[in-house]
Amino acid sequence: MKGVQGKEIHILFTGVGRRVELIQAFRQAALRLHVNLKIYGADMAGTAPALAFCDVTRKVCAMKDKDYIPQLLHICRQDHIDLLIPTIDTDLAVLAENAEQFQEAGTKAVISTPEKVAICRDKNYTSDFFRSCGLKAPETINDYRKYTGSYPCFIKPKDGSSSINAFKVNQESELAVYAEKIEDYIIQPFIEGKEYTVDVFCDFEGNPVYITPRERVAVRSGEVLKTKIELDEKIIAESKMLIRGFKPCGPMAVQLIRQSGTGDDYYIEINPRYGGGAPLSMKAGADSAEALLRLALGEKTGYQENIVSDGVVYSRFDQSIYIASESKQINGGIKGVIFDLDDTLYPEKQYVRSGYRAIAGKLGYEEAEEKLWNYFLEGKNAIDELLDELGQQERKAECLEAYRNHMPDIAFYDRVGDCIRELKNLDIKIGIITDGRVNGQKNKIAALGLDKITDDIIITDELGGEQFRKPNDIAFRIMQCRWRIPFGEMAYVGDNLMKDFQAPRQLGMRCIYFENPDGIYYNGSPMDIDYGMKISNISDVNEMIVRK
């Protein structure tokens, strides 16, 4: 895998939906491991909330479409995806059946075998499989007319998920009604007791790394709202029995009910993917996101015991996030605009050329500027190439200092100054958030006179180092606190799709993408989510911000 060599990992999540916590868990794990992580989200509509937390969105057709797998394979090859991680049940079978194709494309599909996925998708097989592992499971009936068990009972689709069309039935007459409503169902006796989910994580060979039981204290639509970590030795031992039989690849969520009175554990469901509440087990210490990244880097990891915080309770809540707008205007209400600097307000190639001129002056070699520029255009490390040619590598530090600390000869893109002044005349706050070495960025700001025409400037490195660079959101939060303007009344203008928009989107700001083909980091790709706000000239910002 590429990640083994360059400590850079690309993950593609399919069906990202609302899995914001899961994506955040992987980002935190990557920070701890000092891994450069790029997260891609595959989605059909482009409006799933978790997409705002991905680096890149790739639109795909419906999962049942014949082109679904070819589209995913194209993405995996194009974006050099290391790990493909499904998040919903309906995606599991088709991905499992095509795991070898993804492997040939250089992508590890984190999915169990097709045979094991089939066991999970048909709850008739699931119940039989539990019993084959030595575990208890409710008896399953497929015809309501043959059900002779006690009431209440439970009826649900044999391949269902998220508690959709799952009903507790109190008497025989009700059972017939529900059986007519559900096309392909199973009936099981209703087990009264405490409900658990076990978050299991195994290595690629099916060996356990984490086993984390947690009580399902409160649930909505099949997903946990409140949970309590409960490291029950009996459940952990039973889970090991299940793992030996199933040999899952990566994550697996198992559900069981501990029957009131008898204390017997009845196992009811297996989902060979990350469960919705899996990030809660990660927060308690069973960090399967970090374990998966380590596996992608070629590391081995054994079973982890005694590291999870037992008895802790987690409660979840909903939060809205701005995703997209079909309007070509922001339509008023904007009180603050934040601009990126490099390749947004001025061409960064001007700065590069200006720096090479400073190096030529330092070396006393006028032709050095043109030589450095040509090396740059060829995609080479210009300073190293020149010094190798001159046999003067000992002067590298001197050249770097001249480049980084020179006062640049740079100018705004056309009408940028007018654009900023017009916005200021509308009483709109103007800010700059820029990454880069502090001295160099300050010299650029001074050369452009931005300190005289803006309200606030933050150089992210000045906050505490490179870790505060975009997509880190701290600079945006600081500026919002200074201005005391709601995020929804702020807009951000930038040119780099890979890092500029992640933080402002998550915070609920309006985003304006400056498509700059001359930019150093322009990759020729259109914006993956259509914000309805894309410009080819910075002066167009004024036309988009229409104040009520």
C-alpha cells in the first residue's frame, strides 16, 4: 500500500450519510499517528451531512445500478484509494462480491467474505449461525400461520436494518396484519431484557483486536442515542466464540439481549461494518480507527485488553450543517467575508519568481533567476537543482533565507482591491486567513497593503505551528469570536478544493470557490459538491453577495 511508504492514506467511505463521528474519529487517529489522511466520500445526491467532513466528494450512481462497482473502481484507481469502508448494510454484499477487483486496483475493501455477509443479510441464516457457534438465538419462523410460540413476538424483514418495519406484536390477530405489510419477514419470540451492542474489531485475518460491549440505554430508529460501556466478561467470552466462527475483516457490530430473570444472552443480529455507535467505543479507548490505519501502514496488532474505560456513559445529539445551495447568489445577509491569500488574491507564481530574483541577488548570479524558474516549471526542486549545477550546495541555507524573508514584488489579481473596498463600503467585515511561514506571509501582506484595507488577518502558523493550518478550523473560530458575527452570516473565498473549504463548511459558513487554472495547486477538477457558488474572477464576489 502507498501508506506504508509515504505515511499518506486515502480512505473512501461509501454511503457516508450521517457518519460524522466516524470520520472525525479517523481524523483524530491520523493526527496521533502523524499520518497524512485524505478522506473521500461516495454519495449519490451530494447532500449527506458527513460529506462536509470529507476532503473530497465523489458522486456515484445508486448501489443497485450496474455501473456502481465500475464507478467505485474508477474512483479507487484515480484517487489511489488505500481503504474502502462501507457504512450501510445494503452496500455490503455487492462490495464483498467484488473485493478481489478492488484488491487488483490497489484498494483494500474492509469487508468480510461474501458467504459471511450473506449470513448477516438473511436473519434466518443469522440465527442458525449463532447457534452453530454455541450461542443462544431466538427461533425463527417464516410463516405467521406456523408460529405457535408465545406472545408478544417480534416480526421484521429478514434482510432489514435500522429497525425499519420491525414490530412488537401482542396477539395473533395483529401478527396477520403485520405479515401482510412486510413482504419477506421473520417471526421470533420477543425477548425481554437488557439490550447490548458489541463493537468488535479484527485484523484483516479475523483475529480480534477490540471487543467492547455496551448497553443500549436509549435508541432511536435502531441507532443508539445513549450508551454505557459495560465490559461484561460473559459477553466478551461469547463474542470470542462468534469471532472464531465468523472471522470478520475489520469492524463488526453484534446485538444481543440479556433475558430478564434467566440472565441468558440471546444473540439477534450481526452487522459486518462499523455500527452507528462504534465511535463511542473508540472514545472509551477501543480505538479501532487508529488500529485500522496501523494495519493499512503494514503494522501488526494483537488483542488489546484493559484499555477501555468501563462504566462510562455517552449521550449523542443532532446538529445541522450547511451542505449546498442551488442559488448562484448568497442572497444577502452576509456581514463578513474571509479570503484566502495565495492564488486567491494574487498569483503565487509571482511570489515564487520574486523569491528566485532575491536568490539570484544573494548569489550575485543574474542568470540564476531564469534557471530557477525553468526548474520550477519542470516540477523540480529548483534551489537544489541550481546549487548542484553550481557545485554550491553549502549555500542552501543562505538561499532559503533569502527566498523566505525577501520583500516580494507581487500585485493583486485584476480588481481585487476594488472588490475589497466595495465590500467595506457596504459595512462588510473583511478578513484574511492564510497558511505559511510567518515572515513570508507578513511580507506578502505588507507588499499588497492588505493590512490597510482589511479588518483582521490571521496567519495560521502564528497560532502555534503548522498543525493550525487549514483544514484546521481554529483560525475561523477565532475570527468569528472577534467579529461576533454568526457563522451563517460569514462567507469564505478560496481556491484550494483539498483544504480550503472543509472547516468553513463544517462551521456553517457560505463558501465561494475561486476556480483558478493558473494556481499552483489547481488540479483541473471541478468542485465535487455544487455549492452553487463558483467564480472565475475574484471581482465576481460582489455580485454574489446581495445584501437585503
